[in-house]
Amino acid sequence: AQTVTQSQPEMSVQEAETVTLSCTYDTSENNYYLFWYKQPPSRQMILVIRQEAYKQQNATENRFSVNFQKAAKSFSLKISDSQLGDTAMYFCAFMKQGYDMRFGAGTRLTVKP
Amino acid sequence: DAGVIQSPRHEVTEMGQEVTLRCKPISGHDYLFWYRQTMMRGLELLIYFNNNVPIDDSGMPEDRFSAKMPNASFSTLKIQPSEPRDSAVYFCASSPLDYGGVYFGPGTRLTVT
């Protein structure tokens, strides 16, 4: 079974600074997909970024980027120029072929003014 | 383009009552998922469908829970009889065939008293 671990229950960062959220996963699959989701207080789950395991290049979406280390089974999220609106729960997710998506426990990020 | 639509957004019911949650996935998406979110257990996959056919229901907690997808644009999750421990936020989500990510509805907050 696949497991996803987010070891940082809570983090905080000053506005305009950079923060990195950690995620590790365990799988025997070779082809899979990784995602980061954001859940603000409105509780809506918002897809932030995705990474395909067969691609070595790290995904980037504006201020959000990932550091994907396949051998280490690590998938961290970097948020640059943090904004107050980035305050939310962030979930790392793993999806194998067949669409069985599993989530980590989440990291609560607070951006301070 | 409308996202995933769920109804109701909030449901308060008494123990023993039947509860039906409804979902309309994004048009053209082949996969539909039901997730449950609680503080204790995080995000749990309950069941998912591919082209209206249930693929994996191993996450359904017990026989009181049932899900149907009679057509490509509608799904229900039913709890009968409901119990206080069923109180949670229930998310419906859908996904296209290309592993682009799972898109979530706004969720239904269920409270069973």
C-alpha cells in the first residue's frame, strides 16, 4: 500500500519570504503522479501543482515549485514570495495508475504580515 | 466551466436518519471519487467510479454506506442509518483520463446529532 508522510504539522513564514513544505512517500510503483493541494479556510481543495514520476524536470507554477527526488521518494513544495492568501492547509498526494489517490496528513501554513 | 457541484452544502440530521449526498462531476471527466475528511483520519477515499462503474469501494466504512452513479453526470452517497461518528466533510471529486489531477467539489459538511 502507498503511504504519504508530511512530517511538518504546522509551519509559518513571513510575508514575501520563501517556505518549503516536505513530503515523502512509499511505493513500489515506477509510474505514478504526485500533487500538492491547498485547502484554505473555505475548505475548498485546490490543485496547486502536479508532477509525473517519469519526468525528471521539476514542475513549476508561478510562485510554486517542487523538488522531486524519485530515488529518495521525496516531493517538497517551495512557495516563493509568500502572500497572506497562501495561508492554508497543504496536502501532498500520490496517485498510481488506476486512479487510487492517497493524501498525507497535511501541513498547516500560516503567512504572517 | 462549472466545477464539481455538490448538494447540500450543509446537512444536520439526527442519528438513525437516512442521509443522501449528491454530486455532479465536471462534464467529460471519466472518474468520480467520494472522499471523507475528519480531523482524526484526514482525507479518506471511500469509493471511486470509472465510466459510472464502481472500481474500488474498499474505503467504504461499513454496509450503512452505499454509492451509486446512474449516469455520467450524477452520483449519490447514501448513509442509512446515520450515526454521530459519520459527522465529517464529504467531498466529491472528478478527474479526466490524463492524470491531470483530481478536481474537488466544495464538500458537504454533515453533522449527525
